[in-house]
Amino acid sequence: MRILFMGDVVGRSGRDALTARLPELRATLGAELVVVNGENASHGFGLAPDMARAFFTAGADVITLGNHAWDRKELIPYLETEPRVIRPANFPPGTPGHGAFVAVLADGRRALVVNVMGRLFMDPLDDPFRAVQAELAKHRMGTGGTIQAAVIDVHAEASSEKYAFGHSFDGMVSLVVGTHTHTPSADHQILPGGTAYMTDAGMCGDYDSVIGMQKGGAALRFWRKMPGEKLAPAEGEATLCGVFVETDDATGLARRVEPVRLGGRLSQAMPAA
Amino acid sequence: MRILFMGDVVGRSGRDALTARLPELRATLGAELVVVNGENASHGFGLAPDMARAFFTAGADVITLGNHAWDRKELIPYLETEPRVIRPANFPPGTPGHGAFVAVLADGRRALVVNVMGRLFMDPLDDPFRAVQAELAKHRMGTGGTIQAAVIDVHAEASSEKYAFGHSFDGMVSLVVGTHTHTPSADHQILPGGTAYMTDAGMCGDYDSVIGMQKGGAALRFWRKMPGEKLAPAEGEATLCGVFVETDDATGLARRVEPVRLGGRLSQAMPAA
Amino acid sequence: MRILFMGDVVGRSGRDALTARLPELRATLGAELVVVNGENASHGFGLAPDMARAFFTAGADVITLGNHAWDRKELIPYLETEPRVIRPANFPPGTPGHGAFVAVLADGRRALVVNVMGRLFMDPLDDPFRAVQAELAKHRMGTGGTIQAAVIDVHAEASSEKYAFGHSFDGMVSLVVGTHTHTPSADHQILPGGTAYMTDAGMCGDYDSVIGMQKGGAALRFWRKMPGEKLAPAEGEATLCGVFVETDDATGLARRVEPVRLGGRLSQAMPAA
Amino acid sequence: MRILFMGDVVGRSGRDALTARLPELRATLGAELVVVNGENASHGFGLAPDMARAFFTAGADVITLGNHAWDRKELIPYLETEPRVIRPANFPPGTPGHGAFVAVLADGRRALVVNVMGRLFMDPLDDPFRAVQAELAKHRMGTGGTIQAAVIDVHAEASSEKYAFGHSFDGMVSLVVGTHTHTPSADHQILPGGTAYMTDAGMCGDYDSVIGMQKGGAALRFWRKMPGEKLAPAEGEATLCGVFVETDDATGLARRVEPVRLGGRLSQAMPAA
Ligand SMILES: [Fe+2]
Ligand SMILES: [Fe+2]
Ligand SMILES: [Fe+2]
Ligand SMILES: [Fe+2]
Ligand SMILES: [Fe+2]
Ligand SMILES: [Fe+2]
Ligand SMILES: [Fe+2]
Ligand SMILES: [Fe+2]
């Protein structure tokens, strides 16, 4: 299966770049499953239903979230009707929405996507490792299994926790990819057990910024410890950052993993088709 | 000036790779200033004086540290006699050692190196922004100035704090490079004011690990919240991770910035010579 | 039921005071259930089995722990054989020991004791609120119930989390008492639903100290951000700090709650017998 | 000097109780210096200028703040004109307002009040220990000195940091008192060097609450990790919590220290006049 995962979309700059370029990117890469992290789409804070719809129209199959899941309240009822938008699976029982979704491809193959949030330097949610374990227990991956691929979006701050995720589920899923730092890592690799791994997919946003937000005000916050101007997303051209994985449907494991960086200020990276 | 910065060296695997390959790497790149972050050289925790000497012999000009600065106590007296090893500048007044060093090249050009520690999700040291500002106030960069280049090693957890550093000193220094996450970022760029920036240089260590430490025990720590086996560095072949910058001596600002990833599991990256 | 709860016993000073004075204290108050938090008994870090035995001999019925539960490794096998020593219930499944114990009084009445750890500013364990809820679901409190009293030791840093505990279980348990800050609070009260509450029981240790540890070295840690001398418990006379509660066996709810402060530097407090 | 310090005033309940009862309390105790922490007066978040004026009218001489200093923006210009309202001294240089104030009593005696914020589990401001040290360096305490008393309000989360403060300045100031946890401690004592100490003064607010805020919504935040109703201050009768100290003007050191708890749900405490 050819899987494309795009990191946190930030603000209008990120949304515009994603909706403009995803159709062609999907076609060029022959991507069969496209997952997009949308937690910062709405002015940096949350995701509005119409933005989710625009992402689906542009070619996303599944949208994941993170600590900003609830910033736009309209998303809460929308989650109940739109299972393709998932929030971290390790919120407590009773939380609206779902933490996993099984996408069915046109040809009938199936791919599990799980969103989970780390706890190091973040809000103490339920155990994200056991949450993933519980989702995986519902499936068998590979030929004749209930799924042919599995993607885990680990929305987390600490690189140590993300690597611990990668190794804990190495050989059990297709891809463990981090989000949340808004910084693409250059450590994409296939782990020894066959799982593709990348510490952070990076963001889809303007990199002349402080992780997507206008640099003046965001930097001042570190100098002056006072409330300043409201933070707003930077408005320069976005770099679309993500990762492309090709898996073996027989096992669900990865054959190759390559970064995607398209447009904007960062060095460009495009997998061979 | 041609500047090579290498990220946190972790354990024997990292040390061996660095001392074996730095001489050739320095020659190939024509690097005139080599800075190495050594805070994890000693079994993952701290730096011993003989390791520092080996790094100098292999071609390092300056060694920086971080939150593990004091893990090997022998380093404390050594810092007083070896100014080329610097610890974060924002430790409180009275702390042994120094937070900055001016390296003098063979041809007389001078380069300031400052080490500083972030505070977000880390120990609350003194303000790292004002610490860098104070070091820079002692110098004028460029032709006829007291320095021709300036490198800031921002040892920090949060990508937001690192970007805030980059933008705060954009146009004032040659390079702002992060360390500490042990994960190379793919966001190297020249900021609008002319400063080269990279969120994290990555580590010099084995990437089949949890940020350099053996993956079994390190991952278990996230599953079981109990003291387990001692953490020990992974022993597979290290990837040497860093960043190469070429500056204009007239201004001290960057002309190009490129990542370095050499050996081990990660995708290889080598600047053109 | 007459219940005495004593806060974190710190080091030799705390142990000596507790074992010397608990027999008389128990007798004076007519306490029928005595719970002691022992997580810092061993030089400030953990609890050794022989110390637990000494506490039982002196009159403790149940010993609770906290974040220092595993500092003395000998305790781990001991927990399997001694159910009267409990560790926080919200450690992950598979953790040695148990998080709750039902003490049976001489006359057959039964009291549930649960130990749980907060997560705000602490290690992200499992949800402590649901952990308590799960323990309570196993019992019915009051006349004819499976228990006649229930004590919850909330080992936590933040006063907000402790108050949230108190109110969440108000009317369902006899006492919610905090530990961990080593500072007795003066806010003991019976909440509107009938549960006795006190944010922190305080420690059994020397208060001429930094929360039980020798003040010189402990204070220096805040001034100098370097490894200094090893921390060691202060050795002055301990104040035994705790709380006394009298409940109605018919409901398990509290009739009165009063602080205990005995010996050492703090103002003395002793409930009327 | 007879000094009364009142902890964080929370919302209307706290304000009403303070303004109603402070005149009599001041008179009863013969207090010559009254300091009030006002950081939560305005609906739990910040202090409005008219509330400050009401506190002065009711008998406050100095008002201190904390992490909520800037929640009401109108306070920022007010701080420039009203030096009796102070914010933590360890904000960075350039921050509006001042971190210390010298109150002059009717008979000419002078008392220094310093407000400072801890850093453990809080925003990493400048070093609070050196900030206090710098303020004290401007004065000599005692007969013939520039001040006859000195009060330090340590607005901090961790009891360890507060005790470290107490011991660091023991013998140099009249009183080190903590604020911010909104929980009165029962560990008031005169430290060996003569400084009165109390880990937390407690709040002036309704104790049938989660540290002053309505208990339903505040507790739910720990159960559900979602945005719920807005937090609002609890509206029951406040307990006024604080500490009373009597000093020797010749040395500035403490002769006695006693808690104050007046009204509301908590056990009442009133120093002998
Ligand atoms: Fe996020
Ligand atoms: Fe994000
Ligand atoms: Fe490191
Ligand atoms: Fe580090
Ligand atoms: Fe403790
Ligand atoms: Fe503890
Ligand atoms: Fe506060
Ligand atoms: Fe407060």
C-alpha cells in the first residue's frame, strides 16, 4: 500500500497549500491512503468541520488531531457523524469521537489509523501505549487479515517517547510517525522489525515562524513573561511536510519510507514515484 | 568560514564513530571550525576529560555541553583549565567553567561559540536569551570586528523555544543550532536576516535505540513505571549527525547550510565540498 | 470508627519518633485503624521491609507509599507477601503489589484503604480518579456493607488535584487525605457530603529542614544548579503529623476531623480523646 | 512591629469578606503593617485597580501578586502609578511595575515587602533567590537601619522551594510566607535564625471549592480532559486565611508567628491580641 502522511496543518497558509497541492501530490505518488494531521488548521488552534471537508475533498482519507482537538467546539458534534476524523485514542472513556478508524480502499484493502497523544511534558491522559495495544488487538494485519496496513500518529513532545513507541510496535504496524513539534525530523528509517518510523512529520505551514505562528509575538513571549499580542499564524508560503511509505500488503510492513517537503522555505524532498 | 557542528555524541558507539571519521570529514568539507556537543559521551551521561582530549585530537575545536554537563565530576576541574569545553552560559553566576569561547583560526580569524540551555520542559536556569545577548554584546562580528563568525548551541527540548532563538538572533550570528532531542531536524534554512538555523543537529549515536540508549529498557520505562535495568547506550553503528555552514567573513552571516548524516542507519547526507 | 492517618515518615528521625510514640498515641486517641505513609522512611527514599515491620509493631495497620515506592528494591518482593503495605493503585497493570487493602478490625468491622498518586506535576500514571472509582465499586460502605470505612491517601503535589479528589468522592468515603508535600495543611474539614478532607497530612520528620532533608544541601540546589552533596534526612526531633477522624459506622461518613502534630518544632495539635 | 499577611483573595467571596472584616481584624490585632495577596481577586484571575483601592481602604498597606499578575490588563498602567501594588520581583528587566515596596508606618518605621515567584512547576522566570538577595542588599534591617522589618511573599507551588527560601533568608528577614497553593499550612514556626516562616498563608476564599473555584467544573477537568464550562469562583462564605507576626524592631526578627483563619468553613484561628 502506498501511504502518505502529512503533518500538522497550521492556519490559512497551511490549509491553502494543502488543498491546492494535495490532489497532484496524491496522484504523483500514487498514494492510496492519505492521512493528515489537522489539529492546528483553524488559525493555529483546532479544526473546523468545513476545513475537514476541504481536506477530504482535496484527497485526505483520514484526519488526525492532538492536544488542540477541542479548540474549535463545532468539531465535537461533527466527530460523532464523521468517523474519518479521529482524536487521540487515550482520552478517557466517554470522550466524544473515536481514536481509530479503518479506511477501506477502493479495491477493498483496509488500513487502520490510530491517533494517540504522548504524556511526557504534556497533559496526563491515559496510557498511550496500552491504547495502541488495545486497538491493535482488534485486528490482524496482512493477507487475509482484517487490515493490510496500520498507521500510528503519535502526537507527542519528547523524542524519547516517540522512539519508545516506534520500537514497542516495531513489526506490528506499518508506520509510527510523530507529530506536534511542527519540525520535520530527518531520521526516517525502517526499524529492524519492519515498521517505518519518523520522529516527526513536520508541519504544513510557514517555516519563517515559531512553529507556524508569527515570529515577532511568539519570540517575545520568551523574552517578556507577559501577555502580549495574540498569537496568529504566519502567512508566508507553507512547506507541506510529511512522509511517504510503501508497504507490503502481505505483511503490512514497510518496504520504503521517504520524507516529503514541498514548497516554502525548507529544502525540498519528493519520493520517486 | 566553513563551520561544522556535530550533535550530542552518545556513548562508545558515538565516540568511536566521531574519532574515527572526524579527521576525514573535516578534511573533506574543508571545515575551519568544528564544534561538537559532548554531553552524552560517557555512557550517555556526561563527558570525561580524556574523551574531550580525544575529540580535540580528532579535530574538534570547541566542545559544548548541556543538562548532562555535571554527570562526570572529573569534568568540573577540567573546565577550569580547558576553556575550549564550554557549559551552558545561563547557569547561575559562580558556576565552574565558561559559557562561551572564542576560537582563533590558524589564519587569525576568530569565531565565538556560545552554549546555552532552554528552559521549556527543562531545569529553570537563568534567561538563555539574555545570556546570549550578553555574550554578543562583547563582540562585533565581521571584517575588522572582534569575531568573524558566531555559533549558538541551543540545548533545548521545545522546538518553539529554539525557533524563538533563531529569530531573536537572526542577523546577529552565523548559526543557531539546537541540540538535546537527539533527533536531526530537516528544517535547516537561512533565516531572512542571514543566520543559518536548524532546530536540532541530531546525535552522533546508534539510531536503533531510544535517543541513543538501548531500546528494550528505555521503552519499558514508558510501559512500566518502575525502576528497571540501568539504561546503557546502544552499541550499533552510530550515525554522525550535524550541520555544515559556510559564512561570509565580511558579515559573519550564512551563505549556505546543509545537514550532515554519516554512517549508521539514517539516510546519508553530505554537503558538496 | 476512630481512624488515625500519619503522613510521610522521613528518615531515622521520623521512624524513631513514630515507633516511640505511636503506641501511646494510638491508645490515647483510641484509634481503631492506623494508616502510615512510609514512602520516605529509608533515608528519605523508599521503605525497607524491616521498617515496615517496625511500623506494624508500633501500631500501624496499613502502610501506604507514593512516588518513592520503588526506591528500596527489597520492598518489591515484600509487597507480594505483605498486603498491608500498598502502593499507588494507578500504576499500570502488572505492577507488583496492590493499591488497596481491606483491614479487618478486632471486632470484625472492615476498612478499605486506597493509595493513589496524582498526576499534576508528577509522573503520568493511569487515571487516579478512575482507579479509586474502581476500588470503590467493589464495596458497599456502612452497616451491612462490605466495609464500614474507607480512607483514600492521595499522594499528589497540586492542591487543586487533591481538592478535586475530595469533592469527587465526597459522600462515598470516610476520608480523603493528601500526602507528598510534607507540609501539614490547616484546611481539615468535613465536606458537604460527609467526607473528611485534609489537603496534606504533613510529614513525620524534622521541620528544620527542606521537607525533611538537611536544609543546607537542599537549599543550595535551588541556588546552584549543580550536583552537590548527597541529600540526607535532617536529624532533629521529628514532628509527627497526621489527622484523626471519627466516623459513623452506619454510613462510613465522618463525624469529626482533627489534625495531629506531636513533638518537634511545629505547633502541637492533639484531638480530644 | 505587628504584621498581618493575608493570602490570595479569590473572587467576590474573598473580596467581600476581606473588605468587610479587615478593618476590625487590623484593629483587633493591632496590626501596623498589612499585606494582602490580590492575584485572584477578579473572578479568580488578576486584580482590577478598583479592587486594589478597596483593599487599601479596608486597611491593606501593600498588595502582592503572582502568576495571575497580568490577567487584568488595566492593572499594568496602574502599577506605574501605585507603587504599593507589587508584582513578582523576578520578572525580567523591563517588566512594568516593581517587585518590592518600602512601607512607611505612621511613626516612621519602615518595612520592606518583596514579592517573588518560584520556578518549580511554574513559569521559568529569573532566579527568585537572587532577586530577593538583590532587594535585601539595598537595605539594613533593625534599629538605625533603613528598614525595621522585611516580608517576603514567595508565590510558589512546591513546598521544597518555599522551605529553601525560608532557610536561605533565615536571620535576614522578618517573615517568609508562601502563597499560590490556596491552602493554609500548619507549619508556621520561627526558624533557628529568627525568621518567621509559613509554607502557605492559604487563600481568602470559599473552601467548599477547588482552591477557590466552583468544585463541579474544576473537578470535572481532572476526569474529562476537555474544555468544559468556564471556571468561576465559588460563592460560599470565605475563610480569611493569613498569618500574624510580631517582630523585634531592634533586629527585625520574629518574636511570634500565628495563623489567622476567620469565617467560612475552616477551623478558626485568631492570635491573642
Ligand atoms: Fe500539538
Ligand atoms: Fe500541532
Ligand atoms: Fe544530549
Ligand atoms: Fe541534553
Ligand atoms: Fe513523601
Ligand atoms: Fe512523594
Ligand atoms: Fe498563583
Ligand atoms: Fe493564587
